[in-house]
Amino acid sequence: MAEENYHQTIARMRQERAQREHLNRLENIQIDYREAARERDEAAARGDIDEFEMRDTDCEQLEQQWNYYNPPRQQWDPRALEWLKKHQAFRERHGAAADQAILAAHQYATRPRNPNATNPANAGMGLTPNTPAYFEAVQNLLEMYGKDFNGVRFDPSERALTATEAAKISGVSANLYNRALQQVSAQGRLSNQKK
């Protein structure tokens, strides 16, 4: 690996400092929150409503600060994760361009229908995300327009099989297939495992 130049070193050090300051800020919020919550609870036990309300307001403000600096992570719908997993070959082949193409197809599929729009950026299909119709539309959009708009080739036939589908094709039960897959994986013989 090449040596860092001066500007890269400064940028790396600034990033490290920003991360440390962020973690310190979160730690201070936790400490302040514990103190405010303790004082609030003590005020409640004494029946001191004014003190209780002031400390509870402090707790609310600290909760807001915590959420600002540590926002909740978006939970992915399991159906979306399964779809992405099935199309892993497409995503691996095109990298970030595949994800951008999927996002563009998602945006068009979910954008409200506007029959009067003359610009495709102002029209959409009005589909609900993570429904069978939505996934079919995303695949169709990628297949028909991926190359022209995003420079990616989407082939729906290269979709990865689920364990149930693979077991059915193999002519064995899903349980037997999964046990065999676990044994092969434990031996490190899967093609996606690093040697």
C-alpha cells in the first residue's frame, strides 16, 4: 500500500477526531440522561411536581439529542432482503451501479401515477413497496431500461434459487438438502467461501 501523503494523513486524522468527538458526545448524553432520570425519579418519589417536570423535560431533550446523534437504523422489509439476495449475481456484477438502478426502478414503481405527466420523472406506477406487483415491476423496469438509463444488464433468469427451490429441483426434502448444505459449508467447500 502506498504511503499516505500529507493531505490524506490530515483527512484521516480529522475523521478519527470527529469519530472520537461523536462517541464522547454520545457518552456525555448517556451520563446526563442517567443523572436527569435519577433526579426526576427522586422528585416523583418526594411528590415535587415542579422538579419532576423540569427533570422530565431535561430527559426529553436528551432523548432528542441521542436520536439526532444516533438515529434509529431503518429496518428492511424481509421480502426486500430476500429479493436482493436472489439477485446477488446482478449486484455483484455491477456493484454500486446495480444499487442505483434498483433505487431508480423503486422510485419509479412507487411514485404516484400521474396520467397527465409528460416527463417520466413526474410520473410513476403508484405501487406499494414489497408486494408481488412491486417486485415484478422493479424486475421489468431493470430488464427493459437498466442498460439504457443505468448502463447495467439485468437478467431475471440468473436469479439465485432459494433452499426450498433447490431441494425441489434436487428431488430431496428441504431438511435433507439443508443438512447437506450445512455439511458442505462446514467443510468450506462452497464457492462463495474464501480459501
